[in-house]
Amino acid sequence: MHIPFTPNHIQLVSACYPPSATLLTAGPEYAPNSQELSRLTYYAANRPEKINKLGNELEKRVKTDSRKAAAGNIRARACLLITLAIFKALATECRRDVALLSPSLLSSVNITLSALSADLEIAARAATVFTAWTTYTDGLIIGVDLKVTDDYLSCLRHFSRLGHLEHNDHETRNRQIRARHRTRLIGLAALVGAVNSEALYKPSAQFQPQVSIIMRALLIPLLEVDVSVLNHELAEIKEQPNSPILDEFRSRPALERRAASIHVHIDGDQGPTSADVANTALRGTSSLLGHTRGMQASLVLQAALDTLDERGGWSQLEHCRWLAEKAAEWTQYQYRYGIPTRLVECLAAGQDAPQPTQRQSTLAAMITAVFTSPTPLVNLSTSDILASLLSITIRRITVSPEDSLLPALVECISSLGTHVYYADQIQDLAEDLIRRLVIVEVSGIPGVDKASRHKARTQAVRCLLAGLLGLIHAADMHDAGKDTEDDAKTVGTSPTLPTPPERTSHDGLGQGQIRPSRRTKVAPEIWQDTLSLLCDSEYAVRADYAMALVAYIENEIPKFADRVDADGVKRPRPLAEGPTQKSTTLNTMLYGDSTTRFLNALHACAYALLTSPRLGLRSGSSPSSPERTSPTNASGDDSSARAGDSTSESVTTERRSMTLPSRSRRTSLVLRMLRDAPARLPLSARVAADLSDYGNILAVLTAVHEQLPVRSLLTGIPMLIALNGATQTSEAYDPSTAATVRAIKELVAKAWLVVGRVWDCAAVTEIAEKALSALPHNSSLPSLPDWHFGSLQPPQHPIPFPSGGQTSEPIPDIDTDAMLEALASAPNVQEATGLGQQDLLRRLGSQWTPDSAYKESIETKNRMDSLSGDGLSPLIKVAPALMHADNISMQSLARSGRGVGVTDLREALEGRSSMSNPNLAGRVPSISTLDHTSSVFPGDQFSKLAPQRSRPQRIKPRPGEVREVLNKLGIGKQNGSGNLKSSFPAMQKTQPR
């Protein structure tokens, strides 16, 4: 009935409702009159200033009808459904001015859900209105209008509550279960609309509150189904991107979008299942992470973690790992780094807990799953991640050395090597790990009580070693997996690190890999700092390090020009390499090669382990004499030397002020330890090493001779001769010492056996086998245990020497002179080294001591330059005389034997004073690099720079004057009668000009 003086907009709204008599029969659609609705939407679209009034009128009707419908009024319920349909029509037709309708629309939806959220039909109609608004809004009003913002967040809470409706224990009928699934679908559908709306992303300040509400509803349905169901639904989503329930509309402009229509399933039809609910939740979660930018991805993940805290979902390990992996996959490519970064931050937040929690264990597994997944993570700061993981590991060891979280942390560290993003990544990470390892070895773990200090240090070293080896192995496995299609499908698809087959002394990734690695190998200079762990006071550390060292030598150390054939025999390379190239390679290995220096240090530490009465780095007062321990002194207090000294003096943990030991201090500690190694074992001395240590060293020496035959021949044979000489005596040993002597002789004989096999020298093999058969057959050396990469294994226990059955008779000596003569006369050895028989005998039979070998490994002087005096070019020598003036810059050139080396550059980069080098003191020396030979490659592989004049010469010297100056300096014409002569035939040839 028309009421006079009624405003036009009210009349248009009232005309949309059916007559009161037919209102109850308007179902089940409960739609407004189509013709009158068209007039209303046309009026609102052409007169935007009236939209606010229309919205206020509709909001009043919603308030009244909601109150009555909640009380059971059926007519009011029908009117409410029609009013919500009018709201949707206005939002769709007035999409350009939807901001004017937003206050009343959101308020009406909020009022409706607050009163009648249990009514599925009304909730579905309200969700349709809300989805229409989220489709066309630009989101700018959120955060500006407080009333609208509160209504919007309240609507999200209502739909979130519907989306994760709790399961009722009394729901036993299928009809009740289907009703719950329908309710969840309605709530999730509305939330998916919010996820695809600008209202979520435009107001940055309101992003976190919205995500916290939305993720609670999206995550809970995923936790209630099996991971296999999730994978199945995810595969269906990839095959059918468009949802059968929702329409994807965010890809279109706002004016071209079509709002989704949300409806309730009809009773009697097959209702939705839990898989359908999970499908909708997966679509919403993937869409949410796919639209986030920058820190928004981290906030989404944080909201998911908060939901796991509320729901207690940390016990669902498989679900959590799956979610972490998919979160990184769904996030935009350039923002994926935020996922593991936030996971590490959450793990670090609880690192001080007295006991590890399920949350921490699951977080560690999620981090490993992200790093080992096939999804690449660009812009990830691997160094920062590693530093955080190392800090967490050290902190957990401080809390308890037996913390159950340590194996998971080691797997996290190892998983960082799965994806290599730049060539030097693994080398940089390994250097960071080794730097921390050196600090722990010398200074221990700060903050640990005195009772567990030694145990904490041991556990920390073992964890860092396991992480270091797992890091390198993960990179090799991922890199090797790219060669074949089958491996590419398996490597990186599991949240656990790939496990290789059982390792033997002949196995190695480097031999089986056909193409070169895509990454930079860990340099020997970096690994050399860890060699002192071979002589650690704890056997668990020594055993773990021996296994790590074997793996490094087999798979990682550079083997340039030092290769063996597939059968393990070293044969000469083809002559195509050329004599000049071979000469340069040999000079590099002998003088200044990093691998050669590494082997010198390795053999020194191995000798100290096999013969020293005490092990470990000690900071106590050094012996008054620089010589090694004499036999009388070495046999003083043997019982305390074996156990007591290793406990009280092995590691300095009191000096906490020194967090980073200097290189010179560390070198002095290592040299002090090496001086304890006697030149000859006393008759009644005891060695700190166990029987299993000799087996471990044999495995290390075997790997060295098999993988680096030439270098190990020149650096290892003198050590074997010295080790055998330490056991030579005409008197009988004590029973306890006889077991050690027998182990040393067995080790030396088996090492010579390996040398004979590698160089195909039958005479050496025959003598070594004869020496082995002459030894007493009490017990053979144990083999190296198998190593499982990327995991923290239980500590190894030593195998002691047998207590009974020892003989006091002299043990037969090994004829090393005969083996040395046979080896020097082998054609393979002479061809590979470029040395004659006498030169080989002189070099291999030279006097060797562990401290001299270690000093050889840290020597920075270029020996090839020493062959020509001070190593200066004749151009620099003659320059002042030719210029008829004193070159002041030449005076800054120190005639000391030390030059500017890598150590000085490292000290300068670390902020330490460079005045320790006399060449860097005072003014900068003006030394030209023209006409200088390379300090790394002293041969003619690289051409010298030609000198260029910077200004015209003023005075041209006479030829006679130049000759006179050259004669005075002693660098005139060479007559070929010099005393120095190269040891290599290739070096004696005249170089082509």
C-alpha cells in the first residue's frame, strides 16, 4: 500500500518485496521482484548520492528482521533473505561506487551472522553478499573508517568460526556430518573471497589481524585429513584450476569480475565430504600465499604456527612438514626466502627451554623439509641461516650435552647444501662452520658448568663435524642427481637427506662423477685448520674426524694432475699434456701447492697421534727445550699422561675473553703438541692412542695414497720411514709397549702395501706382505666404521689393546730401505714425478720430523724464488743504475725472506694490524709486478707482463755502461756454470722465446 509523502528510495526498496500474503510461498529462492529490483539498481547506479540512503534503509530492515527471525518468526526470516539478495544486487550493479554501500552492507552481514549463524541458508546468503563486496571493493576503506573495519573483522571472525566448526562427538549420523561439512564450506567460501580481495592486501596495517583470523579456518581442515588425501586434492586442483564451488575472479579487473554465488546443498543429494572441505581450504591457502609480497608471507606462516599452537598440531609431524614444503612452493618466487627465515626465527625463540619440546622438534623437521624440497629459494641468506642454526645448536648443548634436539639441528645444517645458488656457497658455509669448530676446539663452550664442560665441548665438535660433512654431501648428491632423469625425480623430494650406499675406501663421489661439479670445492687451506682434531683428547672426536677426513679426501679435495685409474693404479698421463705443463704441475705440487701443504700437516698430526704420550691442545707452559721429548722424559708418569693430562690440559676453557684464537696462537699450540711426539719410542712408554686409532689412521693414509698418489708419495713416504724408525730397537719392549709397536708396524706395512698397489710396484708389495706375515698374529687393526652423512650418530667407543698374550721378544723390523729402493726404481714413479732414482732416494729418504713437516705446511715463502737469490727480476735490480738516480721507492723493498702473502691480506680484512710484515711498515713499497714470475705457478704457463714506459727516457745509457752495471750486479751473461741446478729434467730445457 502506497503511503503519502514516502521518500522515493523507500518506495523503491519496498516494491522489491513480494506481497505479505505470498511471502511464505516465495521459497526456496526467496528472491526479490525482478522488475522492481531492476528499477532500484538503475536508480542507485544513476544517482550514487542516494546509495547511502538505500543502504541505511536496508540495514534497518536487516536489524528488525534478524531480531524477529531469531525469535522464530518465519515471515521475518523470508524478508531477511530477500533483503540480503537486494544488497547483493546493489553491490553488483553499483560496483563503481561500492565504497558508498560498504558501511551498511558490512554492518548488515555482521548483524545477520551474529543472530542467525546457525541457519545455513541465511549464512549462505550472507556469505554471498560478503563475497560480492570483496569482489568489487578496492579495500581502501579498511583501516580508515573504524566502524567499517570493526564490522569487516567481525564478519571474518564469524565466517572463520563456521569454517572450522568443531566436530561433535555425538555426530554419528551421516546427515549430521554432511551438515557440518556444508557449514564449513560456507565459511571457507566467504574467506576465500576475502583472500582474493583487495581488502586483505591494500591496508598493510590490517594484514596481520586478517591473516590471523583466516588461517585458523584454512589450516584446521587440512590437519583433519591424511597427507595422501591432501596430495590427491592438490593434484585435482592442478588439473582443474577453477573450483566447482567458487569462481576465480581476481585475475580480472574489478569491473569485469563476477561474484561467486554460495548456496547450500539440497537435502537428499550426496553431501560434501571432508576431501571437498580440504580442497576448498587448499585453494584458499595456496591463493593466499601466492598473492603475498615481502614480509606478508612470513606473517601468513606465523599465523599458521599460532594456529598449530592453539590446536596442539605439533604432534602431526607429517602434516607440518608437508605444509612447510607447500608454503614455500606456493609463495611467489622472489619471496620464498621468508618461509625458512621465519621458521628459524621461531626455533631460535625457544632455544633456552630447559627441555626440548614437540614444537621445537617439529620446527626443525619443517626447516629440513623446506631446504630439501625441490623448490628453489632465491634471495636466501644461507650464511645468516647457518649462523642462527649454529647458535641454536651451541645453546642447546649448553643446556644439556645430551639434548634430543641436536640430531634434528644437524640435519637442518646439512640440508643447507641441497640447493647451491652460487659457486662459492658451500665453501663459504664450510668456512663458517670450520671457524666455529676451531673456536670450540680451543675455547670450549662458554656458560657450561665445570662438571659437563668437557662433555659439552666434545658434543659440540661432533655436531659441527656432522653438519659440515652433511652439508658437503648434500651438495654433491643434489649436483650429481641432475645428471640423470631418474635421480632428478628423487633427489630433493623427501624431507630427509639422501642416504648413499655404504662407503668403502675405494668409493667416492668424485670418481663416479663424470662432469665437473657446479660448485667450488672446499679448499685445503680451509680444511687444514681442523687437522688438529685428529689428535684430540677424546676418542669420539678423533673417530668422527677420521671418518670426516676420509670423506673429504675421497670426495672433496682438489686432485688436479693427481689422478689414478679406475683400478686404483697410478699410471703416467698421456704425453699430450706436454713437458712444460707437466713441469709446471710438479712445481706447483712441490712448492706452494695448497694440497701439498695440507698433506704435510696431516702426516705431522698422524705421527703425533700414533706416538705421543698425551693428546690435545694444551695451553700450559711449553718444554724448556725445543727438541722433542726424550725417551727418559717420555716414560715418566705414563698413567697420568694417558688420561689425566688429556682431561686437565687438553682444552683451555677458562680463558673466555679470547673468543677467536689467533692463527699464531693456534699454530704454537699445535707445534707444542707435536713436540711431544718422540723420535724413538721408549721401551716402557705408553701411547695415548687406542688400537682403533691405528685402524682409523690406516684408513686415512689409504685414502691419501689412493686419491693423491703423487703428493702423498712425496710427503707421506718420509713419514712412514720415520714412523718405522721410531720402533726400531735391539732390546725387548715391555708387554704394554709391545702391543703399540706391533700396531705401528702393521700400520706401516699395510700402508706400504697400498703404495705398492697404487704404483703397480710388485717388489714393494712383496716386501710389505712378507713383513706382515712376520708380525705376531694377536689382533689386526680394526676398520673405519661406516659413516651416515647428514645425521648425528652415537659416539664411537675405542677398541683398546688386548690385555693378555703379549710377548716381550723383539718384533721384526720392516726393511724400509729395500722398499724405498724398489719404489725409487719403479718407472711409473719416475715418470710421474719427473725425478731420477737418486733424486727420489734423496727426497723420499730425507730426515722427517712432525714439527718440521707442520712448519712446512704453514710456510708462505715461494721456494722457487729462493733459487734465484731474493727473487727479484733483473729489471728491478738494474733500474736505479740505468736511471742515474736513487729510486727512493726501492729502499722500501725489504731484503727479508718474507713477502706479502695471503696471511697478510686475511689479517688486513679481519681488522688486525699489518705491521707484522716488514714490507708493509712505513710507506707503501713501489714494486712493479712487471717481469715477475707467478708465485702460484712458477713455470711458464702464464706469460709475464711486458714493461711499458710511463714517460720518455731523458738519458739513454751507452751500451758499455749498461754492460758494466750488469757485471757489477752479477746478472750479466750467464755461462751456464751455475751451482744451482733444477731437479726436474723439464726445467733444465731452454725455454722458447
